[in-house]
Amino acid sequence: MGVPRSTLHRWVDHYWRGGVEALHDRPWLPDRVWNRLPDEVRPRIVDLALEAPELSPHEIAVCFIDEHDYFVPEASVYHLLKAQVLITSPKFIVIKSADPFHTKTTAPNQLWQTDFTYFKATSWGWSYLSTVLDDFSRSIIAWKLRTTTATSDGTATVKLALQGSATNQATVRHRPRLLSDDGLSYVAGELAEWLDRQAIDHAHGAPNHPRTHGKIEL
């Protein structure tokens, strides 16, 4: 009948294991999705997120890799925490993607950009450099090296920028606008309330867009 010997042996094996029903055609499905987090890993990530609520999904993924020597994708951590309602729903202005950055500055202290940069020292741990950069001059007007990325850490750097630029003392028509990404420390209600008291507008860059997040990162 032209049936390969290996196929015949496989059919016979299926028949002895499950009878005639085992010979029916079935759609092939993989045993597991390649990028799915194992069931025994998922609760450990959730526990880490609960122990350090100030950490972003990116930071949690990095910490988990360091502590457990097990790689977990940042996207998988985000989706897991979102399903557990551990991701705060952002309520802020999102700048839409466009070819040029549509709000161009014409003088200093019109737009400030802030972000955290991560550094790891061997046998010491993580340090976080919080900076505030003036969009027009491209100069860093304030920075602080912190041990966490809590909201208070970012606020402290902005306070230092206000003092250094004297915009908290002089009478100005408009305070500088603050541009940041959507990290947990920047979407917190505590920061929003403090910025309101300082009369500072806060905008968040469109995710994965080089003209908005790229301005912050560079």
C-alpha cells in the first residue's frame, strides 16, 4: 500500500494505546507556547511585584533575572501584572505619534524631560540616576542618584530643577512643561497632585515612538 514502515509502527502503537479512536486525525498543537511563563514562575513574579510596588514591569523583570537566574520577558511580566490588576490605569495626556515632535521649543525652560537611568554595581546593587533635561538647550539642569525609582525620587529632581532655574522664585507666565514616559513613578497620583500645585503641565510620550520617548531617552 506504499505506507512507510515507521508510519505503520506508529499507527499500531496508537491502536494498542487507545483503540480505533486513537487513529483518528487530530489537529496538531504544541505542548506549550514558547514564551508563556511556566505556572511555577508566575506566582513568584507576582510576589516580587507585591513586595516592591514601586518597581515598573521592566525593573521587576530585571530583578527577577538577577535573583533567580531565570529570564522573563518584560512584556510577559506586564501582561501578568495587568491580569492581576497590579498595573495602574494611566490617566494622563498622551502625545500622539507624528513624524516631527509637534510641540517644538523656542527658548529654555519651556519643556523639560525627565527619566531614570539604571546602573548596576557588582556586589552592590542597583542605582537609579534621575535627571531633568531642558529640551531647548539639551542641558541637564538637575540630577540625583537614588536607590529607588519611587515617585518621591522623581519629584526631588524636579524640585532641584525648579531651584536651579529659579522658576520657582521669579514670576513667570508659564511654568516649564514636563515630559516623561509612562513608568509607574510618573503615573502616580502623588506626582500629579504635586505638579498641579506647582502649576506644571505633565505630558507622557507615546509608547515605542522615537519622536516622543526617543526625546526622553536621548
